[in-house]
Amino acid sequence: MGWQGIFESSGILFTGLVNTLLLSVASIATGTTLGLIVALLRTARIRGLGLPLRLYLEIFRGSPLLVQMLFIYFGAAYLGIRGVDTFMAALTALTLYEGALISEIFRAGIEAVPRGQREAARSLGLSRYQIERYVILPQTVPIVLAPLVGQYIGLVKDTALATAIGYFELVREGQAIIDRIGMPIETFIVIAGIYFMICYPMSLAARRLETRALHA
Amino acid sequence: MLAPWTTLLGYSPALLNGLWLTASMSVLAFAFAFALGVAGALGRRSRIAPLRWAGATYVETIRNTPVLLQLFMIYFALPEFGIRLGAFEAGAAALAINAGAYLTEIIRAGLQAVPRGQLEAARSIGLGPGDTFRSVVFPQALRYVYPPVVSQFIQVILGSSLVSQIALKEITNAAQTINSQTLLTMHVFAIALVLYLLLSNVTAVLADVVGRNAFKPPLVPRRKGGAPSMRDQLLAMVRGG
């Protein structure tokens, strides 16, 4: 076995790792923001918004992320939208897909807060914004934290799909190494190890948050 | 206006073939995944420590690495050991191994939820451990795990799109090929999207019908007010409600 070749390719792997982390962190930020907004809009029961939001959820949760990503990447080129490179297309797809899943986590959290809390806040004269910001959302934190971290694990792994549109993240850099030096087993094991080192601590954190939420 | 669609009509054999490959690979993968899930759950609950470790290692390594990587390992790396699988077999194997890890945890939780008294009662009326599991514990666990198992099946269907990356001509791969031949990007991917939405929703509705009829007493999905979901509306349509 020639681990030497992989060691010599560590620069390429490092670039891949940086790109994977970049896409992950950016998608976590945008996906969580979108998910929170969608959850707030859905729980507020705003007239005329219910159907479009549900349609959004059904479409993005009922179809594969890979198809969404290809659709956005090739679709942007087809429509002549400039500035949609592989990173932007992957980020957009991940945001819309993970945002749909994350909004359901937030919604469950918001709905778990007893109605009385909202009524009490309103009777104190708090504004709608103040009610959500200072009364409801703080109480959802212990409920949503564990599933949120669980979702982020899925998101980090899902960034691997960006390899299909040519974004140079870990899996694609791995394939580049294999094209050059062969050794698919060793290369894939190293890459799997890198993902594991990112995701396993997150899994442990999610488990700890879950037991803490149960005992709270 | 209609020209793109009539062009694409000529590609319907490729799309239908893709639909068939996606559906058949998903069903096959899920059957193996379920068996793996039961075996994994039994392993994780076993009294024998090495079996517990094996189960835990399986679950943790699979759940903390991307499916795409698992697929590439099976398809590109296994041949180095002389195990050469076709794209269909490799895809089904990767999906089965991946979903099996999630099903292990789901089924384990289901087995854990069966009250201990059930097991003790079954043993005290003289059932052996095998019979106790088969006819008392497992059927009850199945009730608890049915909804998450169904959503895992839908995840397998959606995840099967990744097998397009090892050139199996399922829905996504067919769409990519047709796109490069016709350049009708929006139309082609819209069709692919609708095919997946159809597959996932039809599966969900069928699973609901099965869930309401195969169990005694029937499974009734929990609802906490709010508008009925699209799935429920579809179900009402199917049942003529």
C-alpha cells in the first residue's frame, strides 16, 4: 500500500477540506436563517402565505438534493443568470433544501411552547416582534438544539453532492488524486476519515444536547 | 411553446426506463437495508460485547460519512479487492448499507419501547426466545417504528439519485443525458423533479393505506391541529373522502 502518495497529495486534500468547510459553514448560516424565517411565517398563519410555503416545503423535501442542485446550476446557465458558479449553485441548493428541513425543526420547537406563554406576553402589551424575540424563541432553544445539530451533520455530508456540478470539495479532490496516483482505497479511506472527524464530534454533541433536553 | 415538450416526448422511453431503475433499485436496497437494520439492532442490544461493538462501529462510521463516498468506495475501490459490481448492484449495496445504519437505530429504539413485561409474560407462558421475539416483541416494535421506517424508505428513493454519478441510467442520469443532448434544461429537470415528487408522494400515500390496514388496531397518524397536510388531502382523495 502506498500511503506515501496520499501524504504527498495532502495539499490537494487540504484545499478540498477548506472548500467543504466553506460551503458547510455558509450553508448552515443561510439554511438556518431561511428555516427560521419560514417557520415564523408558517406559525404566524399569514393569509395567502400558507399555500406557497407548503408548496415550497413539499417540493424541496420530496425531491433529491442532487436534482435540485443540477437544476439550479444548469438552469442558471440556461436562463443566462450570471455569477452562478459551482459554489453559488451548491450554496443556493443547500440553503433551499436544508432550509426546508430546518424550518420544520423550528416549527416543532415553536409549537411546543405552551399557548399561555404567547397569551400572557400579549396581555402584557408586548409587540408581535417582542413576543417572538423575547418570549417564544428563547424557550424553543433547548428543544431545537439537538435536532438542529443533527441536521447540520446531514448538511456537511450533503456538501459532497457539490462534486456532481464540479465544485472542488473533498470528494472531488479525492477523485483528482485517484486520477493522478491511483490508490482509490487509501484515498477514499482518508477522505472518509476527514468527514468522520468533522461529523463524529457533532454526533456526540447532538446526543449530549438530547439527553440534556430530556432532563431539563 | 409546446415544441420543447414534444421534443422531450421522444425521450420518454429513457425517462420511463430511468423511473423503473430508480424504483426497482430503491425497493431492492430498502429490503436489504431493513434486514441489515434488524440485524444491527439485535447486535446493538446483544449480550455479547463484540456484537455490540460491531453494531456501534457500523452505525457510527456509516452515519458520519457521506453516502456518495460510500458509493464511490463500493464502485471504485472494491474492484481493487477483486469485487467488481455493476452500477445497479453497487448502487443498491451502497443505499442498503447506508439506510441500514439509520434503520438500526430506528429499530433499536422501537425494540426498546416495547414494555419489558411483554417479554416476561411471553417467556412465562413458555415461549422460547426466538418465538418471543418473532411473535411478541418484534410485531409491537414494528408499530412504533412504522412511520420513521417509511420516511427512511423515501430517503432511499431520493438518495438513489446519487447512483447517477456512477453512470447508472436512472432518473437523474437520464435527465442529465437528455439535457446535454437537447439543452432543454428547465423542461428536463422539471420532469425529473416531478417524477421524484410522484415517487415520494405515492410511496407516502401507499404506506399510509398499508399502515391503516395492516396493523390491528390500525395505526392512526397523530395530528396536532393545524391544516391537514398535503399527504392527508391526497389520502382523503384516494379514499373518496
